[in-house]
Amino acid sequence: MPRKPSTIEFLKRVYKHPQYQAVHRVLEDVRKTSGYKAKIVVITARSGAGKSTACRRYTEKENEKAEKKSPEGVIHHPILYVSLDEQSTPLSITKELLRELGVKRPKGLHDDLRDDLRKKLKLYNIELIIIDEAHHVLPEHTSRKVQLFADYLKVLLDKSAVGIALVGMPKTLRIYDVQQHKNQTDEDREEKQLINRSRQGYQMSPYDLEQKSKASKTSYWVRILAEFENNLPVRALPFTDESNAMRLWLACSGYLGGLANLLEESLELLSEDEPLTLKALEQGFVKMHRNRAALPPNPFSSELKDQDLWAWYESRTSATKDAG
């Protein structure tokens, strides 16, 4: 059954927050290197942090501002965005980039396709390539695939002079640790290390329940909750109430992607004109975790009192600090 139009409209809204804006600045920075000695940057975060959403929004916004049409009638944009999976290879990435450039069925040897890609990137003045879910081609159990991807990126940077942004889980940073071939000189290794061609990256992190900016007495988390609440298509319990703000934080550990997933599931359970209550969030939390072997503790249980929530929050944050 398709989602409600009101839920879809809610999910389409853009929630600008400090880390979202920081990602956009990093993308803009590496984009400016295109044309001469293009650089690479890595943006990382755990699942649910909103890294993919931030990168897609940047792509959509910038491409809308600079849309161009080729003589053949194909629409082209300055930013290419592709997303990888476990089966991705340098060849499949090249084909996907060519498809984004209007080539419907890329065929041929990889060297020929790569040359075609280089020409089209220059022809259409591409300024940035964003490769999302990059961790899929950087497995921890083998260095060979990592090496192949690193070599592919080096050639792409050299031949196209287009900046590249890799986006993925924290292990995406493995791309900088790959070992070079043993028969290379120290000078060659230094020249070909991707880390020497990189700009400063960015790691998105969960929002702390209590962290505030210098200019505000309200925490980032509470301000974000207020924005989400204001954009809901239904009436709702006050998100910024101390108890509710903590429950919402515990449900997603401060990650905005997790918050969006929770609200999506909860909204879909409501009948027309039914408000979003603590009970609805409790049911939405269960639905959000329906594919897990065991259901995590539900922070929306009415049996939990404020002191229970504080104790849970403190144990969660202290465990995170110990792990760090």
C-alpha cells in the first residue's frame, strides 16, 4: 500500500541544521578544485545521520540553478550523483556515470568507456562527482578491492580534473590507508596516495540532547524537534517538552535520519485527523524495528517516568564516551 501523500510531503521537506550546512560547505570546497589538480573529499557518518539526504539536497539545489541542454536535447547538470552497492565495480561505476550523462546503454571495453566518460565530463563542464554508499566497495576482509577502487579514483581525478566526494559509513576512510604497489619508489607512493590529494573531510555525528550554540539558550536538538513538529501534517504532542525531547532522542540516538524514519512509520499508522500521540510513537517505534530479531527497549512506553528516561540517557551517553 502506498504511503499517504501527506507523509511523502512531510519527508520531502528540507530541515537545515548545522551539520547539514557543514556538508554543503565541504562539497562546495572540493567542487572549487575542479579544472586543475582536482581533489577528493570523504564525508562519513553512521547509518541514519542524514549524510545521503544532505548530499542529494545539495545536488538537487545546485543542479536546478545551473541546468543546461545539449544540442541533442539532453539535460545536463554540473553535479553527478551516483550511489553504489555491494556489487559495484570500477566498470559499473563508469557505466553509471555515463548513464547520468545521457548515455542510455554504455557498452565497450572499460578503457574506451573511461575515455568516453572523460570527454563527456569535459564537454558538459561537470564540476563535481558525488559517490554515495562508497563503503560498499571498501570491504574490510580484502585490500585488493580497496586498491582497485583507489586506483580507479586516482585515474579519474587525473584524467577528468573533476573534484570527487566519497560519502559513506566511517570505514570509507579506508580509501586513504590503501597500500601502494611494492615495486613503486617512495616518490611514486607519495605522489599517488589519495590522502595527498584530499581536502578536509567531514564526519556527521549524532546531536547531543543538551548541546547549545553560543548564541542560543535552546539546544540544537530541541530546535530541530521544533522544526519537525511545525512541519507535521497532523496535530502532535509537544516535541520540545523535556520528557518528549528525551524520548525522541533515545529512539534514534540523536540521528536525524532515525527521527525521520520514526515519524514516517508513526504517521502512516494514524487515521484521518488523528493526532500524533505517545501511543502512536510507541507503535511507530515497533514498526520501525520490525525486521530486527529482538525489539530494542521502547522509549515511548507510558510506564517510563522522567527519572527512568534520565537514567537511560546518562547510561547511553556514558557508554558512547567510553567506546570513543
